[in-house]
Amino acid sequence: MASVIRMPEVLAGVTEAVLSQWMMSEGQEVSMGDVLAEIETEKANVDYQAEEEGTLARLLVAPGQSVEVGTPIAVFSAPGDSADDIDAAVATAGAASAPADAPATPVAAAPEPEVSSQKVTDSPPVTPGGRIYEPLGAQACTGRGD
């Protein structure tokens, strides 16, 4: 019977990840422990290993696409499964049967941090020779015995 493979929670608390690349292609026989895909989160790249045996019947997510944890990403088939069995598994899982070579959904870039336009004047500038430059009047004593 065809079974759906879902995006795993590769790190605790991660709700979304990018499927960086598939390591196997449709029609390939998969054994437990084979690396199926490389998954990228904000903190790590993880090799996702097969948790069951079968044939990788259909890829549902294109490389580079960002998806939520639990989203169907592929379908495994067992010997004797037909295309109808695979379609039924996809429909039952609620996944769109998009081809894996569909254009990837671009991952939104993190917003740029805001930069203050105020000049920081807490410490005086240092010259290349290592001397501290302070404008006249900034010191109570000039160091000349005044």
C-alpha cells in the first residue's frame, strides 16, 4: 500500500524547513536508513533518512521549497501498487500532486536590521597610531600642567 512521507521536525521547535535537495529520484528503491533528502533549517542542514522500505514513487516538493513540518513531501509505493493507489494516498494526505520539477517557492529573506542614524559618541575615536583624539574643550585638564 502506498504511504506518504511528511516533512519531519528535524530540530525541536522547528515549524518550517526548506527541502534543499533530493538525494534519490522517483522510481528508486529505498531501504531503511537511506538518505532521501537534505533538509535545511535556520540552524542546521540535516540528512533525512528513510524510515521504511519501498519505491520512491512520487516527489511532492521541489528542491528549494520551504514547507511546514508535517506537510507531505513524497510517496512510497509497495510492490503491486498502481498509479491509482499512489494518487489515493496523495489525496488522503491532502497533498497537492505537484511535480517535483515545478518552480520552487522562493524563501523569504530575513528582514534587514534597522540601523540608527544617530551618531554614537560614547567613546572618542582612536587614530591608526592608537592615540585617542578628543576635541578641544572635552577635557578638564590638557595634561600640560594647567
